[in-house]
Amino acid sequence: MPPNSSSTRHNPASDHDGITGQAPHPHRPTLMGRMPPSLRRMSSNGSLGGAGHLDVPHGSDHGGRSSSSRGTPQDDDATSVYSFTTHQSEDSTTKKAKRYLEMQVAVQEEDRVKMSKRIMLIFLFLAAVATSLATYFLLRNAQEDDFEKQFRSYASEIVSVSTEHVENSFGSIEAFANSITSAAKDAGEVFPNVTVPDYTSKAIRVAELAANSRLVTYAPLVSAQERVGFEEYARNNIYQQIQEDLDYLNIDSVTAEEVPTIPKVISYFNLTAKSKFQEPEAAPGPFLVNWQRYPFEVEKGRVFVMNNMMRIPTIRSAVVAANQTLQATSSFLEALLGIESQVIQPVFQDVLPPHRDSERQMVGVIWVVLNWANYFQNLLPTNVNGIYVTLKSSCGFAATFLVNGLEATNLGLGDLHDPSYDDLVYRADFFNFDNTDASLTSADVNGEQVGTQEDNVVCVDQLVLELYPSDEFKESFSDKEPIIYAVVVFCIFVFTGVVFLIFDWTVRKRQSKVEERLTAQDKIVSNLFPGTIRDRLYNMNDLETSDTDSMSQQTARRELRRDMDDPDILKSRPIADLYLETTVIFADIAGFTAWSSTREPGHVLMLLETIYGAFDKIAHRHKVFKVETIGDCYVAVTGLPEPNKEHAICMARFARDCMSKMKDLTRKLEVSLGPDTGDLSIRVGLHSGQVTAGVLRGERSRFQLFGDTVNTASRMESTGKVEMIHMSSVTAEILRAQGYGQWVRQREDTVVAPGKGEMDTFWLETKGMTKARERVEQGLATGNAD
């Protein structure tokens, strides 16, 4: 049926460019600006069919017609072909630009995804490094804390036990001294003429309590006035007390009388003489006489008794200090057996209460030689090694011991600990012999001068313990656990990253397959349905679900085929539209039935695929939508899915090009399909009007046209002639109304169409259109379109 504008002839040049038959594209400058250089060069030099580079005759409008007159039919034909060619080129340029923009968007999206992955991997790597380092330092610090805590615990234990031990030792020595005073009082003896009964047994017990002391000696102080009487006392009692000790020690190899070297008078060792033997003491008193001793030694016929111990400077100084302080005192010795101390415990005339200490008078001493290493033994578990113990005296003396488990080793004099552990020192008071720090310069004992004043400047010891860890001790609390855990944590992150990469690769591979499948499905769907119908099918599930429960477009695509076969889909609203202005074409291959009956199936399909494939390309250029092929009949429509005012013009051009292409193809196919292939031709019918278009759902759903327009177009084809384009009066009137009346020639005879009766129909003149098209194409090829 004629369009509403049939009463007023439409001028194509009024709102179209006349070359493409379309309104100028408002966005072309933007697209051109974003096109790649190759496309811009093609557009600028006219290879894309840009209209600006074709010479249109002066004085004519864009449609090729003069502004004052319509022009000849040949000019209109040439302009139509020219418009078709340029329209095709501009469509190609626009589509390339759109494809380029789509590719750019896709590339940008892909770049963003890749950047996100890189950022995630970098973040994962940094997190792995940070977490591994944090794990390492946390565990290492925990080990450091445990190491310091354990060291202080063991150091405290060493100080506590050893301090208690040394206090017990000096307490036992003091008790032994008091027992001598008490025994003398009970026996009615007067110092210095006192002999301790059962001395060896008592001294053994004192030595055990004093950390296995090496020597325990009782030495009375003998003044010059008392010397003669004491020597007389010694001659009468010395053999008896020595024999008593020999009997207690079960030494029967010698008797006291058989030892000829026992001095009868106070003596000393003359170390300067060649004999290095005992000689009578000629020095003035007082004398500190070695009277009773444990262990009792019989060596080479000698018994070391009756020796003046005041000859030894260290003993003399200690005796002076003890006499002045009335307290036990000590001094360090470096002996062959290790670092030792001599302890001088005063023996007093009387046992007095503490408030009368100042009244006490020293009449002798207990001389004990003890090894300090013994005080640090059996203090630690067997698996705990490497604690330095430095014993320091306020008098400037220091000795270092290394405690390993149950053993304590003497390292020598001085502070020999590892200085790298100075900050971990554990310091504690060990033992104080007196409350005074003052050095003593008095050189007298009980009023008698002992040597010179300079020789007897003594210092009262105040003992301090300093404990330090060693590398060995630290290593027992430091293992490879921090670095092992750090490596494990790092490996976990690396494993996570590898899993992520594998997962990403798997997802991308699967997505690629899905995209390939979806692309193939899209291609199939695009061939079966118009774009608008296809989009409505894709979004069908989304329209039926809530915003929070909508399916993605890919999900809709995957579900499309299943949904189209689902009987429940028939309960939903049909997908159909009414298009008021369309043109339908039926193109039938004349002689195909007879030809195909003598051909192999492969040849039949080769012919149809070749011809229909060429028709599809032509349809794409002219914006013609292919509906279906029914055997040897090709059905297409213009004006849908996008409305097109020039639907009849586009279809006329399409029909003309299809007829021309048919001739070319059949001639070329004669070589492979037989000589009578060139005799095949097409019969074309056109009709314009409204149609109902939609998807007929169910099994094998497809897009179809319905309505009288389709039936009439089919009648136009069936009542037409070979190699001619037959159209209804409605289509002819539309072409005339749009200024293409020269294309229309009325059919001489009246057509009687089944179901329609008599009809006045028309032929589409293609001869002039073809010649004009050839002239324009030749002009485009040479660069001159005059």
C-alpha cells in the first residue's frame, strides 16, 4: 500500500546526502578521529568511497537531478548506481570504524583485566615477602625472648644455690672454730697449747660442707713469749696426735715415731737453700703454727706440721685482716688445681654472744683452702651448657668459670666472658665477709708487729657474681625454625599464586571456548533473527527475574536453545512486531528442479551455497534482511527490523544486483557443474506493505513473516517471468513517489494471481540501472566520476 507521503513527492536531497540515500552521519568526525591511520588514509584518498572526492556535475543536487528539473532517466539511473556504490563504501567505513572502536574497548578491557592480575600478583608477592619476614622476625624474637628468659632463670638458680652453698660452707667453718674453743674450755686447756681431739674426722666433715675443700688446717697463734712453752707442749703431744690421725686414716705403713723429719720446734721452709728443707724459725713472733691438718699427708717421710705460716705473705695479710675485723676473711689463690681461695676463720679465746663481739680475742685460725669451681657444680641440667660465671672481689680480683650442665670449668683469672653479651649480664652479691670496705693498714696481731706496715696492707673481700650467656647457650634456644616457617609461609603464598595462575589459565581457556561457542551461536542466531529480535531473546530471562537475581547475557545465551524448546515458553508473551512499511522479495531459481534431478547432491548444494552466499553479501550491502530459503526460493525483506523509508528502493537495487550476480555465477559454474548450469536464471517478485514479523517458538524456532504482503510477493514471483523483476502496483507507486519512476514499466497484460484475482503489475527496468552502475564503477576505478 502507498505510503502516507504519496501525495507529496519526497525529495531525496532535502534531508539525505543523495549519494548513500541516508542522512549524514553526525558522528563521523569522531569515528574518523579515532580510526587507525590506515582507515583514515583509505577514507581520505577515496578508497573507502568517500563522497567528498567524487565530482558531481555542477548545478545538480546530491541526487544527480537539477534543482530546476528532474533530469533524464539515464542520469537518474547513474545517480542511483552512484548512490548505491558510495552508500556501500560509507557503510563499510562506518562498520570498520565501529569494529575498531569495539576492538579498542575490548583491548582496553583486556588491559584492565591484565593490569588487575598483575597488581594482584604483585600484591600477593609483596604479601608473601612481608608475611614471611614477619613470621621469621616474630619467631626469632620469640626465640630471643625465650633465650633471655631461660638464661635469667638459670642464672638466678646458679646464684641462689651457690650463695646458699657458700654461706653454709663458711657457717660450718665458723662452727668448727667455735667447737675448738668449747673443747679447750671443757678440757681446761689454755691456748695455744690446745689439741683438737678427733681432728681428722671433724675436718673431713668440714671439708665436705665447704664444697670439698682441699685443706682444713688448725693453726694456733703463738707469741714470742709463748714459743718455748708451746714447743715443749708440741714435743710431748705431736706424735700422739699424728698417730691418732694415721690410725683414723688407716695408714699402717708408717708410725708417727718413724717419721724423723717432724720438727721439734717452730720451723719454716727455706726455699732459698739448696736443701729446701725445714729450718728453725728465727724470726720474732707472733707465729702461726701449722699444728693439725687435713688431709694428713705422709710424703717422702715428711709431715708438714710445726711450720710458721706467717712466712707466707697472703696468709699473713689474711690473718691481719681477720684479727682486725674479728671476722672470717679470704684471699684468692691461683693454684695448679684451679682458682682457689684461702679462708681464715678466727678461733677465739672465748665463745661470746654477738653483742660482745668486740671483746673477743683471736688465739688461732682455721685455714681452709677451697676451690670455687666446686660451688658451681651440679647446678644445671645436663643439657644446659655455656653459662659464664665471673667471680669478682672488691679487692680487684676476678676469676671466670664456664658452667656446662653438672660441670664447672675454671677458665682462669680475669673476666673472660663473651663481651657481645654484656647487655644480658646477671649481677648479684655473692658473699660479704665484713660490713666495712676500708683497707686495713695495721700490721699487728694481738699487739705484736707482723712484718712492715706496707707489707700488711690488706683488703676485705666483698664477693660479687656476674653471669653471662654464651653462643653455645644461645644456640640451644636458636634453631632453624624461624627460617623454616618463613620459607613455608612464602611457599604457601607462591603455591597460592601458582594455583591462581592455573585457575586463571583454566578460566581463560574455558572462557575462550565458551566465547567461541557463543560467537558461533551468535552467528547462527544473527543469521536466523534480526538484531532487535536476537537481543530480546537474550534478555528474555532478565526481564522475568528481579534485579538482584538476574541472569547475565551469557547465561541467557546458553539457555536460549533450551528455552526455545521448552513448552512452558509458550505461556509467556510472544516475540512479534508489526512493521507498516516493508518490501518483501521472493527470488526463485527457474529450471532448478529439472537441473537438480540430474546432479549429485554435492553439486546441488554447491550451486545453492554459491548463489545464496552471493545473495547474502548483496543483502548485507543493501540493508536487506534475509528471512529464509525454501528450496530454490530466496525470501528477504527490507524495512525491518530497523524502519527504512527507502525500503522499496533498497529492495529494487537488491533484486537488480541479485539478477546480475546470478548470470555471472551460472556462467562460472558451468565448468564444474555442467554446461546447462548457465541456462539457470531467477524469477523475482516484489511487493510492499505491512507484515507481522516474529519468532515462532517451539521446536526449531525461527524468525518468520506473516501477512498478505508475503502472500502477494509470492504471487508476484510465481506470475513473473524469467530474468525479470515483477512487482506489484504498490511497490511501483512507492518508487514513483520517491522519484524513481524511470525504473518502473507497467506490464502489458493483466495478471490473474491465485487468491488475488486480476492485478495490474509492473516490471522493474534494470537495463538502464546496470549501464549507469557500470559507468559509475568505471569512474570510481579511474578516479573520475563525471
